Amino acid sequence: MVVKPYSEVVNGNVRIRTFDSNIDSDELVWHRDRMTRTVTVLESDNWKFQMDDELPRCLNIGDVLNIPKETYHRVIAGKGKLIVRIEEHG
């Protein structure tokens, strides 16, 4: 069983994902997803997001990220929790 660096609640194609404040940064790896995702930031305290070949950017409450499928990206830990709403698209 693979241990994920987050907890989540899934309802259809929507996920509410929570990253804890005490996460080990080694668990936040570069990865890509099989589906395009729209990510809305619900809670963030100095967390950052980085796409391949781009500089990290701060995640603020209300930010909406569009992540095309098969595009490398990662999150970088901040202080408190990071909570995001993820909607997957074909």
C-alpha cells in the first residue's frame, strides 16, 4: 500500500485534499497526473506551487490552478495546512 502525503475526501470527480503542516518535504515529489485538474486553494499559509520549468508561486486562498494532464508539478510545504479542491476533467 502506498502512503500518501495527504488525506482526502472524494465525491465523484471532486476531491478535497488536505496536506498537514508537519509533512516531511521529501514526501512532496514532482509528479504528473493522468487527468487534467482544476485546483482551487481553500486554505494555505505560505505554501507554494511549481510547474515544470517555472518558478514556485505562492498559493493564496481562492487561487485557481489549471494543471494539464501529464504535466510535471509539485507543492512546496508552508507553515499551516494546505487544503485544496481538485476537480478532474477527462
